[in-house]
Amino acid sequence: MASRFQFVEGSWADADRYAALLCERLGVAREFSSADGPRVSAELREEIDVLRSLTPDYRVWGDYDGRGLVIRSPEPVDFHPDGKMVNVIPVAELSEAVAHAGVATQTVGVYPGTRKTELRDALACAGVQRVVSLGGAGGMQQGLSHDGFHPLQRLMRWVNDE
């Protein structure tokens, strides 16, 4: 799973420590990911270079080599992070992140999992399709909706015997 936008509850210093550690881990091979990803496009490099110059509001860890790049910003960046790129946004309360969710938000992972209940209804009202404990987005029970519909029903022809 590729979590592109990560809201971190805490101070900017907390988010910076997290972003630095995350950047290191992005460049490590795992069961479902190689150590290297696609290189950052030239178009995005220009935007990220501008963000690098806007310290302290923005901070950037990593390089354009595809091994991981993390951007800490006060609001989500206005481009879609791709490959091994993550945008970390510090918030005082996780509930602030709900304002950035919408119908295009497929899955939200929450840590610790015990915090899902307090965010679930607001996320659902925002249009989120799935709320899981952080790390639980990879597995999915058969028959559940995916991307807002039930894909298994589209693979079947239903016949009623009345």
C-alpha cells in the first residue's frame, strides 16, 4: 500500500522526526516493495525544489533517485505524490485531517487502531470508503465493497428463481 498523505498528530518537531525516519525506511526492500522506486519526474522536481527553499514551513528529506522522498508541509501539497514520495502534515488533533478527506479518498489508516471509532463517522460523511487500523489496508475480506462498489457482483450474472 502506498500512503501518499500522512497526517501526524503532534508538533512540527515530532513530524520532522517522523519524516526523517520514514524517509530512511522508504529506501528499504520489503515483502511488497523493492528498495528502489520510480525516479521523480522533472516536473515534480521543480516544484519540490521550490518547497526546499521555503524552510521552515516546508522541509524535504531524500532525493529524486526513487529511494524515498518525504515532504513535511503545513497543508497537503497541491500535487499528487507518486512512487516512493510521501507528504507528512502535522496536526494538533487527528480530527483536523478529516477536512482533507473526500470521495476520492479510498482508504484511511489510523494509528493506534483504538482511535478509529472517534474518526469513523466523520470520515464516512466526508466520503471515505474504508477505515482500517494502520497497516491493515493490504488485506480485504471477500465480498466487501472496493472503490465504492461490489466488484464480485459485476463478475456474476444474477438469476432469480421465483
